[in-house]
Amino acid sequence: MYGVLHERYPYAHCELDFRTPLELLVATVLSAQTTDVRVNLVTPTLFSTYRTAADYAGADRVELEELVRSTGFYRNKAAALMKLGADLVERFDGEVPGRLQDLVTLPGVGRKTANVVLGNAFGVPGITVDTHVGRLARRFGWTTEEDPVKVEAAIGELVPRTEWTMLSHVLIFHGRRTCHAKKPACGACPVARWCPSSGEGEGDPVKAEQLLAYELAPGREEEYDALVAAAASYPHDPAQPVPYDVAPTEPSAAHR
């Protein structure tokens, strides 16, 4: 199933824009309870204003709150970023650590956030169990566990460690584009034949196609083909962000 999904989404990647481990850590903190698209609208100004952990630690709270306001829960997020910056300065000389056991000791950083940073900023394989990964793992029959840590362990036993980061990207892409929470597009799913939950969503291929989002949405075939072609032109390195001009655009209004 993973192999087929990888073929469908060879361009799957972390959809948060970043250039450094600190930028990815900050973007991941901001992504709670909002979309990556929304975060990516905020971070260009944020990253140009706050370039180091010390900048976040010494930030003007009101100014920081205004910059992240549109991501929701902006007061809590601003406070979290200031605490995060202070902790990085005090304990890690202002650098984001590259070990799971260190990352999870930072304020507001759990295993999910840590694995995002490790896999995409440091090239350390990790399984990111967000709502999409957890939902698909259970729908696919890979596990019955609900606890993210147990889901991570269960999936890790099924797939080689070298594939953990890409597996996470592929599942998240499939969850956002095809295997939706409320009405999955089963009739347009390439792994429906192996999925024990197939049939719970829209089974008619024509109707299911209308449910596809982002670059898979009807009328965006050229965009999808361009992404597949672009993915074939560069080696996949999870430690390097995908060029912004390769990243999929936001979904059409009908799929937001």
C-alpha cells in the first residue's frame, strides 16, 4: 500500500515552508489547530523579523502576537515561542537539538513535533502521527491503537526505518487529498483493493473524483503532472526542503 501511495505522491513532502531547523520548529508550533497554508502565509514576515532563538526569547509579546494572530490561539502560541526561544538559548546555545530525547524536553514540543523536525530538518527518520496518519493507519488495518505513540510504534514495525519520514508525508498527502475524515473518496483511491475500510466513503469513481482535493482535484491534471515530473528531476532528501516552486498550491475553494 505504501509503495502504491508513494507512486501517486512522489512529490510528497513537509508542506510547511522553512529553511532552517528553527524555522521548521516554529512553523510546526504554529500549525496546531490551523492549516499549513495559513502558517505559510504568516512565516515569511515572522522569519524575517525573528531570525534566532534569542530573537524569540526577547520578542515584544504584543508584536509577536500580532504577527501570528491569524493562525489562531495567538496569545498561547506567542507565549510558547518566547519560552521555546529562551529554553533553546539557555540549554542548547540557541541551536535546535537534533535528538528526539532533547527535542521533547522543550516547551510545547511532543513526539509529533520532534519527529517533524528530525525527519525534515535533520534527515533522521521519524514517523509523524498527526490526525491524518492516525486515521489512515486505523482505516488501513495497520493498527487498532488510538494513542499516537502506540500508533507510531505499530507502523514502525511494518515499514523500514529509512522510509519512516517519507511514509509520513505520503499518508498525510493521501489523507488531505483522498482519504478525507468525513467522506473518503474510496472510488478514486489507488489502494482501495487492499483497504478493509473501502466502501465506507464514496464508491462511485466519477463521484469520488469530485471529492479529490489540491492538485488531484478535477481540472488540475496539468499541475499534478508537473509535480510528478519535478519530483523525478531531483533526489529525495528529507533533510532538504522541497523548492517552493515545486510545492503544491492551496486547495480550490470547493475543497477548503
